Amino acid sequence: MDILSKNPGLTAKFEKTDLAEKTATIKTWNSELRLDRSGWLLIAFFGLLKFCIHLTGISNYGLHADELYYISLSEHFAWGFLDISPFVTWMAKVSSTLFGTAVMAWRIIPCLFSALTVMLTGLMAHHLGGRKLGITIACSAIICSPAFLATSYLLQPVVFDEFFWALLAFSALRFQQTQKPIFLYLTALALGLGMLNKYTIAMYLAAMILGWFITGKRHIKINWHSVAGSFLLFFLLIIPNLIWQWAYGFPIFGYLNIVGSKAFSIDISDYLFQLFFFHGAGVAVWTAGFCFLLMKQTRDKLNLTWPVTFIILVISLALLKGKLYYGLGMFPILFAAGGCCWEMLFRMRIFPKYIFVASLYLFGLLSLPLVIPVLPVDVCRNYIKKMVTYTNFSRPMVWEDGTSGSIPQFFADMSGWQTLSGEIDSASLKSLSQKPNAILTNNYAIAGALKYYSKFLSPRVISANNSFMLESPGSLPSGTILYLSRDRQELVVKMARHVSLYKQLKMENSHLKGINIYILYDVNELFRKKYASDRKQFFHPVEVMYPDKISTQLSRF
């Protein structure tokens, strides 16, 4: 027997001493985590800086194709859609109500959310042990990341996704550190609202939980009453959307099947290239954060959860052939940890800290015209051409279909919509003796643009694609139809008694290049079957399932 077993009183004394030391350590650690006024001001400054950067190009070019789609859907409140969750349409409605319908008005709320994401990154850096320098590096890295610059100002789900993922990471981190129930409820709030924006946030939580089980679940004491309460909060947030999905036969699964069937085969080298270099100089920060969390020994051994979560997500996105920007929300905590890591290194005077921070902003400034429309299109094209010549780096000009453009695709998707609407107005007025009864397109962006911009309101805009399918009639109307498509004329002439090609759009640097405007007179049965097939290909219930019944169910909820 050892000396402690022979002396119970001595054992108790050591246990009391150990408990006192632990209590003192926790009190000291908690006091260090308190953010003073200057810290809050620093974090708020970086949030304001992020917002102001996007103001420089917030209203240039025009609305993006996806923005036009979401704006159109926002005209009628809904708890769900065939291809998206409803949160972005709610934000579109709030934007129009508060700020109007100018291009800038639609983008104020996304910019505010992106600023909040930066602030959450600064807060996580602080709670991981970073002081002002660590917060500065973490916030600067995410501000100057080309990937975040490109996705932080458009009215799209991705900007809200980044925020909710960051909020989920923040609340999970704070629960790890404090085990306070309030952070379980914040986790439920982030997850519930995040799923109302995009279901992919569930994959982030699943990866977190798996990482938690792999690395050290014993270090967290869970209050199951708080878990039940937080789950109830999550359930109340998500249940109306689940009712909508149930009433429509869970169309999200059909949409995922369509997306999966059209997914390009993954290029591992390109995937890894995007992973490491689409954050620009910030790659030095997030990779340092990954290593910092992987190797740092603290009283909380769950830091290892985050690198494991990151690895699980990267592999999952690659296997599912998902786009890398689907997982951008997993980087804020890595930037936060990277700020702490570099702050620690600078204490050793390994590298001048001012040069390092300046290099982040220099790279961000050089990449700015490639990700934010701060330059006129012609100037932007020349700038990009010179950048490609000097750096031999042309990846941002590769479009989703594998072709290369002279400007990035998301810039091209912002131009030409008003011109298109003008052409449709002219075609409608010149269509022989009678005005068209409908405008048909197999492109949801074109349908959204025409609903938003066109002044000629008599023809109904019809599209069987995406959630516009819910607004489309079961069969095509009789009479004259304007048909917008890339279909070749020799195919279209078989679809109606008389077909004339009004114009082929040849707009450079535009999503609309190559779109044909046809005038169809008395469409035949072949075209009607094609239209019916297009509707069923996207959404194939017995028929669209009782929208009135769904509204009644949700109003009772």
C-alpha cells in the first residue's frame, strides 16, 4: 500500500488542494475570457470594415441571376420551395419592405450578415485565447479571403449559410468551454434558422458530433433537460417547413436526385487547389489554425474536435461532389484559431507582425476586382487579362460548364437582364397580328428577370424549372407564345404550326449569350408533351398536392 492509502486524512487534503487549484484555474481562465470595451470596439471595427468594403461595389453591374429568382419567389410568402429553403426569400421580402427595390437595397441585409460573420470570427478568436493581435489577424484573414469577398454581398443562401455555420461553431465552442445551457439553446437557434436557409448545416452538426465522439465526449457533462429544451426550440423552428415538405411529398429529395445526376465528376487536384488557395493569403491563417487546434494542449481537450470535423466535411463534400463553397462556413473557426496561433508565433519574434497583416490586405486588394464589381466591365476584363498574364492563374475565369470566360461567371450572371426585358417587350409588340398569351422559358433566371424587369405585363411568364414549376399551368395556353431557349431552330420548328426566330442574343460577358427568342403560333401536341415532361422531370407528384390544404395546415400551426 502507498502512503496515501495509509493516510485517509492526507488523501482528503490532497483532493481539497487539487479542487482548490482547479477552481482557481477556472476562475482565472474565465476572467481572461472577459472581453473589455476596447476588444468589443476592435471586433465592431472589423465588422464595419467588412460592410464598407462591399459598399464600394454593392450596386454595380446589376442583379445576379439567382437574386432575381429569389426576389420573384419572395412575392408570395411560403414555408418551403421545391429546390430551396425559404429563409432567403424572407430576407428578400424584408429588404424590399425596409429599403425599396434598388439593386443596393437587396444587398444591404446580406452585407450585414457577412459583417456579423466577421464579428463572430473575432469573438471565437478571443474565446480561443487570442488577444487583440489574434483578433486582428483572424478578422483580417476572413475579410480579405477572396472566397468570402465573392459570396458576402449577394442575396443568396450562401451568405446566410456562412453566418449560421459560424454561429453554430461559436455556440458549440462556448458550450464546450462553459457547459452553460444557454449555448445549447443558441445552438438550436443557429441550427433551426440555418436549416430554414439550407439543409447542409445539418451536415456540419453531424460532423461536429462525430468529431466530438471521436475525440473526447467524456469531457462534457450534458444536462439532458437542457438538451430536451433546445431540441424543442429547434423543432418549433423547423416544423412548418417539414409540414410543407410532407404536404408536397418531400420534393427536396427529388431535387437532390436531379442535382446529383447533373453533377460533374470531381477533379481532386482542382478541389484541393480551391481548398487551399481560394482564401488567398488567408491560407496561412486557416492552416495555422488547423495545426493550432490539432496540437495545442489546454485544460479543454476538445479542441481536437474541430480539425476532425473539418476533415470529415472536406471528405464528405468531395464524395458527394458538392461545391466547395457549400462548406465555407467551416472556415471562420479555423481563421479564429489561426489568429491565436500567429499571435503566439509573433510573441517569439519570428516574423514582423505588421508585414504579415499588411500582406493579407495587399492580397485582398489585388483580388478585389475579381470578386466584387468595383470596376466597369471593360476595365475589369482588361485587369483580369493582365493578372492572368503576370500570374498564369486563370481558375476564377473557369465557368461551371468547364468553359472559360473573360470575366468570372458570377459577374456575367449580373448583366444583360434589362436588355433582355427590352427585347421581349419589343418582340411582344411586333408578334404579327396578336399579342402573345405567354412567355415560356426553360431557364429560371430568365423567368425571374422577366418578372422583375419587363414592362409588358400582359403575357404570363411560365417556366417549368425549379420552384417556378409550382406557378406554371398544367398545360400550355393556346395562341401565340414567346419561347426563350438555347434550343436549335431545326428542333423548335417541329413544335408549332408556325415558328419564327425573332432574335438570337449575342451579349458578351453575359449569362444570356446564345439565347434564342422564338415566336410560336399554335403549339402542337409534341411541344405540349415536352412541356408536361419538363414539369414532371423536376417535380413528379401525383399532381401538385393541394396548396390550399397546406396553407390551412400551416395557419393552424
